[in-house]
Amino acid sequence: MTIKGLDGAANSAAAAHKPAHFKLENLIRPNILSLEPYRCARDDYQSGILLDANENSLGHSLPPNSVIPHNPGSSNGATPVQSTEADDPLSLNRYPDPGLFGIKDAVAELRGVPNDAFVFLGVGSDEVLDLVQRVCCRPGKDKILICPPTYGMYSVCAAVNDLEVVKVPLITEGGKFALDVEAVNKKLAEDPDIKIAFICSPGNPTGTLIPPIDVRQVLDNPAFKGLVVVDEAYIDFAEEEKRMGKRPAEEIVSAVSLVHEYQNLMVTQTLSKAFGLAAIRLGIAFAQPPLVQIMNNTKAPYNISSPTAHLASLALSTKGIAQMRENVQTLIRNRDQLISALQTLPGAGAILGANEANFVLVQMLDLETRSKPDNDVAQMVYKRMAEEMGLVVRNRAKDLGCAGCLRITVGTEEENKRCIELMKGLLEGGK
Ligand SMILES: Cc1ncc(COP(=O)(O)O)c(C=O)c1O
């Protein structure tokens, strides 16, 4: 297979050969497979008088003394393009450094993949989810598979890309939301037009981790020639539970552990959740180098901005990771308190899912008998809290298996207390 721009040595040293039934070049759309990686003069020459890229030679137009963070220098292995402006440490008038300040290396090290050739960076994981559909699926012909209730963007991207969405629900009985491996594999075997199966782990809005052992069963399905994408936006909450002794230390929670083995796997993550950097829009995909190269060949040049790369490199420093872990531990403790409070709140019903992320999915019960989940009550609580009390949660009552459910993001202790107080008032006061 020739993937344009792929470093042959890195690829042959790193690439997996499993599973035998998968051929990347048969999956990728031919027009995408023939793309050359974007190249510019800056790939070859980064210093001197730079008159190659039609940038603004006078510098940026921000007012004097605007606060701009300092670049991280070469301490993490990258040398950003130098600025001639003293007040422009990020060289904002220049296109971003394609080396991305070493953040791919930092991410590879953090997640334990061999090197940066296994890492793709996107504008949030939302860009990755869209791009992977674009490289694999022919508009108007191909399909994706999702497992509802799940994150809405898989279907939004499918609509944009003119792809049909095939649904195989999670096993919703008992509110556990396990992957129905058998049904997924059956559907994938029946329909060769399905090119990608999306698995969300921990799920949104379910909060339930899908064990890598289940993912492996889909990867090994010889009748499925497509790609499995595991969306791990919330994985750090499950990872941290191990460090806190809340789950076995030896448990493998992330499907990144399978990336070195399987060519038909992509795992997406993000700095938007555990790292608390939703504003910078940095999403990550882990996959074997040929697929990463194809994604790189297809993306817009310079999709990651210098301010984003700079802030991400700080977040991925040793201190940044320690801070992230501390914050996640605090959120896990707050989540457990929130769950306890909801469990004793009259009018609140079952807490669904496994609570392995930074939100809780809780049923609102009917006001008369308090015996069954009630969508009207969920809507009433949702609307009145938002409109009259200034506290916004998410109404997920219409999602499959989530009747009467609100999804509450874990807040600070005070925010959570306030949420419980308001819900108590509304559930006692009725309509
Ligand atoms: C499951 C899941 N995946 C992806 C995303 C999007 O993440 P990003 O901010 O990286 O685009 C979200 C955001 O809520 C999410 O819940």
C-alpha cells in the first residue's frame, strides 16, 4: 500500500498487521487515497526573512500591551518560528509551526502509543469525527453505525456528509447501557455499506465505559471491513478512578491499548473535558500511522492554531497533567456527593448508567405517584431551572432508554448543592 507522505521506515517499524480481514486502501475513498499531503516552503525553511506565505510582515494588529502568553521555548523539543516583535511571543502574524510545539509527542507519551506518527490532532474531537467520516464514506452511498443513546455529533456529521445512520441500541434494560456486541456484529456483517462503527466510551449520556474487550470483539469481526471509532472524550475520569482505588489498578479502560495491534481502530480523545480546555478546541485521534497520514493529507493546513498549540503544550507538561488529575479527582468526589444527594431527593428516580464521566443521568418521576419516569416533569424542571433560576442542565428524556432523564454536569460543590436545592423545590412544589 502506498499512502502519500507516509514515512516508510516509521510505518514498517510500527504498523500492525491485525486483523487479516482489513485492508485500509479498500476502505478509504479513492479520491482521498490519492491526496498529496499539503506542503509549503515553511516545511523546509523556518528562519530568515520569511516572504513565502503572504503573512502580514508588520505583525499583528492587537492593541499594545495585550496579554499574550509566552511560548514554551524549546524545552519540549520544538522551536517555534521566531518573531521579530517583542510583544508577539507566539508569532501571531505567522502561520502555526507544523511541529505543533511537540504536543503530539507529549500526547503519545501520555497515552502510551509508540510515537507521534500514531497521533492526529483536530479542532476538537468534533473535527476528527467529521473528518474520519469524510475519508471513509462516500456521500449518498455509505453508512455509519451508532449505538444509541449516544453523542449526537456522529449523526450530525453523517447528515452533513450525506450518510445513512444505522442504529444498534445499547442494552438499555436496567439502565446499564452495555454494548450489544452480538447485535452490532450481526448488523455489520449484514450491511457492507457500513464503513464506520462509532462506540462512545464512557458513553454520553450514559456515563458507561465499554470495556476494550468488547471493542476487540467488533475489531475481530471478519465480516466487517470498516473502521471502529471509539470516542473516549471522558476517559480520564475512568482512568483516575483507578488511581483513586475505585476500580482495579490492573483494569484496562482505554481502547488506546489496542491501537498498536489493530489497523481498523481509531480512538478519539479531547482536551475539552478532564483538561478543562474546551475553548482551545483540541481533539486527538490515535490510530496506526497509515490512517493518521491519510487524516493529515485530508485536513485543512494549519488546523491547530499557535495559541491552541501553546496552551495544549502547557496542559500536557508534567505540572499540567498533575493539575488535570487533581481536578478530575475533585470532580469525581463532587460527582459522588451529587449522586448521594440525588439518591435521597424525593421525586428523583433511578440514576442510570455507570457514572464513569463528569455527569450524572437521573430520572425525574411523575409528581403524583412518584413511581415512574416522567418526561413532562423532566421538561418542567429543566425549563424552570434555566429560565427562572439561572441553572442549566440538559434534558435527555427523549433519548432511547432515558425516559424522564436529566443529564447534570458535575459542578463545584456549591453549584451541585444549588442544583439539588432547586430541584428539591421544583419537585416538591410541582407544576
Ligand atoms: C462523547 C463526546 N465526544 C466528543 C465531544 C466533543 O468534544 P470536543 O470538544 O473535543 O469537540 C463531546 C462533547 O460533549 C462528547 O460528549
